[in-house]
Amino acid sequence: MADTVADVHQHEAHGHGDHHHDQSWLEKYVFSTDHKIIGMQYMFTGMFMAVIGGYMAYVFRMQLAFPGISVPGFGQVSPGEYNALITNHGTIMIFWVAMPVLIAAFGNFLIPLMIGADDMVFPRINRLSFQIFFLSSIVLLVSLFVEGGGFGGAWTSYPPLSANGDYNQTQLGASLWLIAVALEFVAFLLGGINFITTLMNSRAPGMKAYDIPLVCWMIVIASILFMLSVGPLLAGAVMLLFDQTLGTGFYDPARGGDPILWQHLFWFFGHPEVYVVLLPAIGITVEVMATFARKKIFGYKMVLYTAVATGVLSFFVWAHHQFIAGIDPRMANVFTITTLLISVPIAEMLFVMIATLYGGSIRLTTPMLWALAFMAEFLIGGVTGIFLGASGADIYFHDTYFVLAHFHYTFFPIAIIGSFCAFTYWFPKMFGKMMNDTLGKIHFWGTVIPFNFIFIPLFVLGMGGQHRRIYNFQHFPQIAGPEYFQLREIATIALLVMLAFQLVFFYNIIMSWMRGEKAGKNPWKANTLEWTTESPAPHGNWPVDELPTVYRGPYEYGHPDREEDYWPQNLPG
Amino acid sequence: MLELVQASTYAASIDNLILFIGIIVGVWFLLAEGLFFWLIWKFRAKPGEKSQYLVGNEKHVKRWITIPHALVLVCDVFIVVGAVRVWYNVKQQLPEPDSVIRVTGQQWAWTFQHPGADNELDTSDDIFTVNDLHVEVEKTYHFKLESRDVLHSFSVPVFRLKQDAIPGRSITGWFEPTLTGEYDVQCAEICGIGHGVMAARIHIEDANTHAAWISSASAATTP
């Protein structure tokens, strides 16, 4: 077995060395098949989309706190524009930021480097994946500017509102939105195939299943979850597109269709999707925690098994999004039980992360701060989810700002804190320079503190009965009082502060890239294989005759037999 | 904190369930965060001190995970039992009604069909109103929830009641008001451009006021 793996490995390596010497700029950076470049392309596209998504949040938060004002940089917000903004904010942040950055960018960048391979198994499929993703981004952005405006039926796109142009009044925008989402799914299916195959076939000689760094496992488990869950939604999306454009009636009750069908198809994908982005974020956090606590992970296998258990369970919880949607009320009891069961593996994963700190020698570098913040903030998202999974309490909380605050307390730690954690940790490997730690810490506190001031008021508003996706609360006397407006204003001002601090991040990237300190191969004294090659890694990752061999697991920190407190995976003996 | 009115028979049970869950998860949350920050402080890097090498395979060490694991499961059982009891009462069973009303959502208004003086729905003396629902306090109502176009959601925060309206279906639910007064009715499911103006009011009246409203409204609509 091991021989075969090594063989493929070497053969691939030679293939690369042969015809990749002289590349034009276009070949090297635009039509590249190098997994690191594709990873960067995904990352910078994701960052660009994050800026757009953040701008949208700024516009509608201004409207909510100060209804009717002319928002600087946008103008007055009409109800149709408001709906388009919230719809596309959600869509962008999940499908064009969390997915491309956490899975595609770091999956591409890290998997071959961490398992000691010279590239992905299918480099050209990889390139195609990014190209389709890029196309999907353009389609989505175009959909905002067509006649009638962008789609405004919420990111969940429930029919009949989404299916019929007479109802949503954005016929073209709705169709383009749907096409963009479907294209994006195709891109990630292609990427996922690559991640799974590469992890199975291209590992360095000696790397057994339990020697694989957890972040690689997590991205691959997430890709498998995505593959298994996205099929029904793609089929559902095609039916919805037919309803929109050909006038079929899959979701139209007047012609024998059923609008609830879409909700089942959507959430059968939509709930596993939460774990699709959660698992890579946990993987990233685990890597960073192990490195900066100088500690072996407390129970590697436990993390792995709980991740698999979470993945399996996640296919049986989807209807907790539909408790009050008109499903048979007896079903709610079943889904309450499965939903609360999922708290067990997730809690266990967090316990393992907390226990890993025990006996460590913790260094609070910028990436470590992000990793710890992920843990501290995600816990709030986790415990507030219990209220919503419990059917009786969900009757009140459903579709209120409590839900909104809850999932921002999960998705913000996942997509934003997790991405910053990974970015600051692997920046030296990506660009060969160290990031400025002081600026990094200013940016960290300037992001995490305002984040809590945005969403804790929204929890309170949700408990007060404020429901979602409302352009202006003046028509609801119970939630239009001054105490409600104060809370809305706090949230909006905190958002402005948080957005302003992102400038520090971009400044830090540019300055560190241009004149940062040289990083060297292994600036963090970490064990995993990506730190054994040059920073940045050359095309092919290692010189062909120096491809690494693995002798031990990835988290051998503080081993009593060694002088040094780390023990790289590739050192013999 | 914001003031919350409980105006239905089951509002208090939902609030108590929320409080019950809040206490359980609150304790877990404080313990976990407390331990977490204590560990960060306790095991901060000190010059010359190497980290410990713990594998986490030994039984007495694993206990730190397995015992909380079991406790989480026990808490889950309590929460499930509490949630299902409340759910059963609000959504799964239907007490005998004193009156039946029909609530119809459309882009972007609520139409309420009251049974009128004969207390029978779908008879000639039914009273139709737009965006104003009149009910009598301490009477049990069934509502038949329908929609003419897209999804809507009939939400009465003071009742802690919410139910989606689906075109092509009629969904029956119930409530019993316990307080007189005038409160918000929201549409809680996005339904297009006018979602934010789809506001109605519920008028909960004592027996006399309600009877007076029925006769004045009947007089107004009778040809």
C-alpha cells in the first residue's frame, strides 16, 4: 500500500517539474493550476465579497437605526432595496465568503502542503472549480443591477414569493440569483472531489490516517457532508428555476405543487451546511491552539469521531427550521430530540479544546487570540441554539432577532474569526513575511469587542418580539418605542466601529507584505509539514527529491524525550 | 430590559420554558467560560517552563470529558421533556372552541373573518375586517389560517403565538386571551416589498365591549 502511494506521489512530482518552468504572468497567476495560487484566488475573491457584504450590512443597519435617512455612500433605502440588501448580505456571507475562504481557500492551500503532496490530484479540475466560482460571483453581482433590482426574497428564497415575478417583483434578479447560487454549488462540488481524493491518495509516505492534521480531516469531512447534502437542493433549485422561467408549478399549490417542499430540500442542505463551514473553522482553531499552547491535542480521535458524529446527526435535524412552517406538529417532537442530541458531540468538541489548554505554555500571539476568541464567542452561539432547537421556545423566538443574533454568534466566529485566525497563522507561509503583531492585536480587539456590542442588543430586541426582515418598525407600536431604538442604535454604531477597524487589517496586510520581517521556514516552531518547506512554498511545494516522509502525529509538543518542545512530523527517529 | 406582556393562557408556560433553558445553559456557559479563561491565565507561557505532555488516553484523564458528556445528555433530556410539553399544549392539541375565526394573509394585509352575532363562521352575518382583529377575553378561539398568495406568518407576540400561513392550506390553531388591551399582530415571514407594513392590531375586549363591537360592526356591514 505504502509503496503505491509513494509511487503516485513521485510520478506526479516529475510531471510537474517537466513543464512548469517558464510561465507567463497570466499562466502563473490567472490560469494557474498550482493549488496555492488557486487558494489565493479563492481567498482574495472571498475577501472582496466580504467587503461588499459588509457594505450591505452597513447600509441596512443605518436604515434600521435611523429610518429614512440618506445613508452616506448609498442614499435613501427603499423597501425593495432593503430586501435586496438583506437577501444578498446573507447569500454573500455564507456562499461567497464562508465557503470560499474557509473551505476552498484554506482547503486548497493547506491540504497538499500539510500532507506532503506537490499539488492536488486533479489540478485542472481545481482550476475549473475556481473559474466557475468566479463566474458565479459575477452573475450574483450582476443580479443586483438588472431591471427591477436584486432579488429580495431572503437568502432562504422560499416560494411562492421567490417562484413568481408577480409576487417578488424582481423576476430577472431572482433568476440570476438562483443561477449564481447553483453555479457556486457546482464549483464547490468540483473542489470537494479534489480535497477528498487528494487526502486519500497523495499523503506523504508514512502518514497514516491518525497522523493527518485535524484541519485537513475537517475540510474533507465538510466536503463529504456538502456532497451528500447538496444534491437535493440542486434539484430543488432547478425546479425553482423552472417555476420562475418556464411557468411550471412544482411549488405552486394552485397547480398541485407544494411550497413546503422547497423548505425541506433547502434545509436538508442548509443545516448540514452549517457544519460544512463549522468543521473547517474548528480544525483551524485546533491547529493554532496546539501550536501556541505547545500542547498535544487532548484526544485527537475524540475530535475526529465527534466531527463525524456531528456530520451524521446533521442530516436529521433540518426540520427545526420549520417547526411553525405548517409541518405536522408531531414531527416537531422528533426534530427537537435530534437537534438537542447534536449538542452532545459539539459540546464534546469544545470540551476537548478547553482541555487542550491544560498543562500548556500559552503564548497570546495574534493567531492564538483569534483561536481563543472563536472558542469564547462560539460558545454563546452554541448555547443560544438550544432555545431554538426546543420546539416550545421556538414558537416565540422563530423569525425574531433572537434567531438572527444566535446564528451571527455562530457564523461570525466561524467565517470571520476563523478566517482571520487562519490568515494570520499561515500568512508567513503564504507570503514569506511576518505580520505586524501590534497592528494584528489592535485589529483583533477592534473587531471582537464591537462584535459583541452589535449582537447582544439584538438578542434583547429579539426577546422583546422584534421580528426579522422589517424595513421600518414604525408600523408596530409595541416595538417602536425609544428603548427599542436605543438598542438598534447601539448595534449600528458598534458595526461602524468594527468596520472602521478592518482598515487596520488591510493596512497590515499591505505593509507586512511589502516590508515585513522575513519569515523563514518555521516561524511558529510548529510540527506540521507545511512548515518544512520554504516560505512561500515554490511550485511543487518541495524540491522533487526532498518531498517529506512522516514519522509521527502532528501534535507532538512538549515531548519529554526532547530538548525542544516541538517535534516536526518529518524528522526521523 | 424590555417589558413583556403575557396575554394568553400559554404565554407564561412558554416564558417559563425559556427561563428554564436559560438557567441550564447559563450555568454551563459560565462554567465553561470560567474554566476556559482560568486555564488561559494559569498556563500562560513562563520563561524556562516547558509544556506538559498529556496524551489524554488514560481513564482518569478521560473522565474530564466523559462526565460532562453524560451531564449534557441528562440536561438535554430535561429540556426535551419541557419543550415537548409546551409544544403539545400550544400546537398539538386543540381545546374545544367558544368561537372560530378565519385569518387570511395576502400581500400586504391581514383579513379577519369574525363569526358575528350567531357565533357561526361562514354565515351571512360574518364580520370582515382588515388589519383589526376583535376577540373577547377569556374565550377559547380556533383560528383558521390561510394565505392568498405567498407565505405569511401570523405572529402575536403578547400571546407568544406564531404560525406560518401557506397558500392552498388551512391551518387550525388556538389561543385564549387573558388580558384586555390592544396589541401588535405581525407578519413574521418575508412576503415581498410590503412585508414591513403588514401590521395589524388585535383588540382584546371584555364581554360587554365585544358584544357592543359586534352589533355596531354588524350594523355597519348590513346592507
